[in-house]
Amino acid sequence: MVLTDKQPTTAPLRAGAAASAAPRSFGAVVKAYVALTKPRIIELLLITTLPVMFMAARGLPPLWTAVSTLVFGTLSAGSANALNCYIDRDIDAAMRRTRRRPLAREQVPPGNALIFGVVLGVLSTLGLGFAVNWLAAGLSLAANLFYVFVYSMLLKRRTPQNVVWGGIAGCMPVLIGWAGITGDVGWAPVVLFGVVFFWTPPHTWTLAMRYKEDYAAANVPMLPVVATERRVVLESLAYTWATVLCSLLLWPVAHTTLLYPAVAAVLGGACLWEVYRLLGRVKAGKTGVDLRPMRFFHWSNAYLALLFLTVAIDSMLV
């Protein structure tokens, strides 16, 4: 599926593009390249990486290994995001939510963004390989390639299941963090991989419900664009239940203390409560912004951060 208009011609956008063509300071250029890496998304990935390293080490992980994994993992995620910006530059220019990204505003030439993304990917893979281990490096490279070629180039514009299977790339940091400490992959990180896998669709779909018109304008078949709001909420409910049940499975698999299942149950219950409230608003006939889907979106962010923080704390108590 391709866009019908890859170069939006709205007056505000033309004005912004013209302004961005003017000479800019070194700081502005650096800021534009940093923006290509989508730092806010990277923060979420790091939230899932470091606690798993605590769990793998059964306490504080070695400082050098932890820092190296986080630094080169950041470069790897930045590489994938920069390459995604290059591939999706037409989509970003068509959507209000993403029109201020560097390529949409012509702050960075597309060719430069492509080179920047590839260089970050090479540096991150070599850095993880030499500073941590080659299993962590291989998993990181696999996540990068999957996000770029499978999600960005194959799935995103073709199927409403794009974020379900494309979300696999976002699950990989838990395996990378574990491999960075142990040199292998065990069942505990696989369970947490499952948590992030099931968590991703409802998290993303509720955001897409809020920006449904954006995705429709860009011809991206996100589920809220092609399905009814009721169906989106029901599928989000199913995935949220799967997330909560998978999170509780970590207790027997990783032999955690009672702290983890207690907190996971409370967090999961609160998350389910919020999605059931969303379903209630759908049944009451509310639609669009009146559904308040961003309430669940923001809570799901807090849920994942607090759950993985609990993983780290619990690992210190074992």
C-alpha cells in the first residue's frame, strides 16, 4: 500500500520546510539527528533491559557489562528508529502527530539519515560484540533488521496485524539484557518477552484510536482505521488479559519472592480495570475522543515501567 500524496502541500508545512532549509547552528543539526533516533521510544526499551540484567545477575549486574549493554543497545535502537524515519518519511509528513520529525521538516537530507542509521547499527553491533558478547550483539542486530525490514517495510503498510508481529522487535531488549549477563537465553526472559509482546498491541492501538484520522490520511491500516471501536477494545482486552497472565507466570519460572506476584497482580488488575472502563464507554455509545483511549495508553506505559522496576527490586531480595 502506497500513499496517494507523498509530499503534503499544506501551507504551514511548506513554510516549515522553507525555514528548515535556511542555515542552522551546529546545535540545531545535532538536535535533529538525535530526534531521528526517537529518544522517548528508546527510554521505554531501556526500562525493559536493565531490570532483566538484575534478574539474570540475581542482584547488581557488573557495572561495565550493564553500561556497555545500555550504551550500545541505545545506539542499536537509535539505528532502527533512524532507518524507520527514512522509510516512513512520506507517512510522517502526512500525519499531524509526526509532521515535526526531522525528515518531514527537511531538517536532515534523507540520504544522510540512511547513512546515519546504518552507521549506528554497525557501531552498536560491534560494540556489543566486543564489550559484552556476540550473542547479545546478534540478538540486537536481529531486532534491528526485523524492525526495519519486516515491520517498517513489509507489515506496516499492508496489514492491521502490523504492530502485533512487528512488536517482536520491541520485545528483544529483554533477551539482549539477559544474554549480556549470562551469555545464553533462559525461560525467565522468554516469559518477559511474552509480557512485552502481549502488551504492545493494546498499548499501540489505543494511541492509534486517538490519532485514527492521521493513520487513515497516511493510508496505514492500523486496526482502529479498518475495524470498529468495539472490536479494537475487545481485542485490546484479550491482549491485556494475556499480558497479565503471562506476567504472573514469571513467579514460578524465575523463582521470585512473593513481592513480584503481589505487585504484578495489583498492576495487572489496575490495567484490566482501565480497559474494562474503556469497554464500558464503548457499550454506552461513546465514540472518538469521548472514549478517552489515551487513559489506557498512559496507564499501560506506567504498568510496564512499574512491573519491570519490581523485577529489579525483587532480584535484589532473592
